[in-house]
Amino acid sequence: MYKRLKLIVPIVQVLAVLVLLWAKHWESLTIYQTYVAPTERIIRAVNIPLVFAWYPILWLLEHASPYLSPEGGAPLILGIIVFGLILVLSIALFWYFVVTEIELRKQGKSLLKFPDWFRELAVAVGLFGFGIGAIVCAITDQQSRLWMHFGGINFGIALVILPPLILLVWAVVLIGISIHDFIGFLRIAAGPAKQ
């Protein structure tokens, strides 16, 4: 089962992002507000760990873009294509990793286990931080949804609730894994001292 999921889940995620990027080029504001913007929020919520990982790079690119010359020609186009391929590849690899990690966790193993305490602690703290970040995103997303709802953009109730709910699920999963791994780390660290 996991063998197929390792292929299907990354492909579905990549296709969803590619369709979203294609749909963002629609000229109609109504279509964008009705279909594209809500879908983008859902895809962003589903991929929130990747959003956190890519955010610093995207922030730098956004702030550097006014300084890039539109007459950049082939090097600029090549750079955009390479960046897009790296982004799509990272989505596929992330979801392959997620399915693999689920499979290994069911067997009592993990890709996130390391022999030294520093990396083990860094992973636990990082997962905890991502979980807290997902909670913050869920709260701010819900506030912006309510603001848009009362500001005249009417989303269905499912689209108001679904992205924050997905973010909260990610938060529970990431914080739960970090606490579980941290407790395991403490047991291992305390083990040699008792002997």
C-alpha cells in the first residue's frame, strides 16, 4: 500500500500546485475570488511545512524582484524555470518523505532519528516550532477569512473553516511528534547515566 502512496501522493500534490499556478493567470476577478484564492489557501495549508521552509527564499526573491531587469533575457527565464523545477521537486520529495515517515513510524522507526543528541534535539525543536507556526497561521487565516467575509467576499462555510482546520491538524501532528521524539531523546540521554 505504501509503495503506491509514495508515488500517488507526491504526484497529486505537484499536480494540484501546477493547476493552481496555471489558474492564477485567469483574467476574471470573479473566478479568482471564487475558485483560485480559496484553493490556494487550502493547498498552502496542506503544504504548510514546505511553506515555512520556502518562506525565507520567497521573501528574498519578492524583495529582490524590483531590482531584476525585465530585459534579463535568457538567463532570467532559465533562472525562473530552474527555480520552478526545484520548487516542484521539493513538493514531490516532501510528500514522499511524509508517506515514508508514516510507514516507518508504524514500524517503530523513523527517518528523523539521529545518533547524536544535538541533531535529535534540533529536529524536536524544529518540529515543535513548525507546529506553533501552524497554530499562528490558523489563527491569522481565520481572522482574515472573517474579515473578508464581512468585507463583502462571501466564502462558503467549508472554505472558511477548512484551511484553519488543516493547519490545526498539522500543528497537532508536528507538536505531537516533537514531544514524542523529545521524550524518547530524554530516555536515551538518561539511560547511560543510570548504569
